[in-house]
Amino acid sequence: MTPRYDTFDTPLGVFTIAVDEQGDVLAAVFGGPEALPSSLKHKGPTQDSQATAAARRQVEEYFAGTRQDFDLSLAPHGSDFQTRFWRDLAAVPFGVTTSYGVMAKDLGSSARAIGRANATNPICLILPCHRVIGADGSLTGYAYGIEIKRALLEHERAVLAGATAAA
């Protein structure tokens, strides 16, 4: 399997998406192809904007404020615990935050284990790891920096506020 990827600009910087031969998303990262998980980099991903077009379109719609839910097939690679966590993470609604502790309770785990699973999420944004915050409301632990995490949460709040105002 040779992953396919594309890199493009977003309002928060360069973004790269990698997919498998079926078009399932393997990874999504802020940064260029060098930011892809090492498990993909050693497979020699090939740039292919056609293979990643659906995922790119949805990310662009997210940033344009016209998409709140991603409708993509995902294929993240991880342990059973990580994949269970990522499945729960995908259910955190647009514009809503949850804490590491709440997610730990839901999964019968520890906040530390949740933090680690969140940090190893290979599909950022689409699996909304930015929506997990500290129990005290602090914006802790985001691989791409707290400012990007803050900007994503502010973007979602602004989109929801605009939708409410338009209703």
C-alpha cells in the first residue's frame, strides 16, 4: 500500500491529508508531508491531489464555515484502546468541548491514558482532538500548538453563532 497525500493552505497554515488506495483517510496534519506520522512516511507516500480531493474539499468547507461534520471514511492505525478513543472522539459535536477526565470516565480509563491517545491521533481536525480540554477549561496539549487549538475552537464558536443569528 502506497499512501497518497496532498498538501494545501488553510487559514491556519499548511495542511496535509494522506489516504489509502480506497480513499480512506490515514492521516491529517497541520504541516507538510514531513509532519505525517512516521508509519506513513516510511511507506513513501505519493502526492496525488485527485485521490485526496474529497477530504480536501471537506476540510476547506470546514474552514469556510459551511461544514460542521465530516463525512469521510477513516482508517487510523492504533491500538484497540486508541481506536476506541478515536471513535468516541469523532462523536464530540462541532463547537462543543469535553475534558480528558470526562472521556476517561466514559471509556473506563485514566485522564493520562486519554491524553496519550489524544496526542497520538493521526487524523487531526477530522477526529477533533482540539475539542478535548483540561477539566478547568484550560487549552492543554495540542500537537500543533495552543494557538491553533484556540483558533479552531473560536472558529467553531463563530460558525455556530452565525448559524444561530441567521435562524
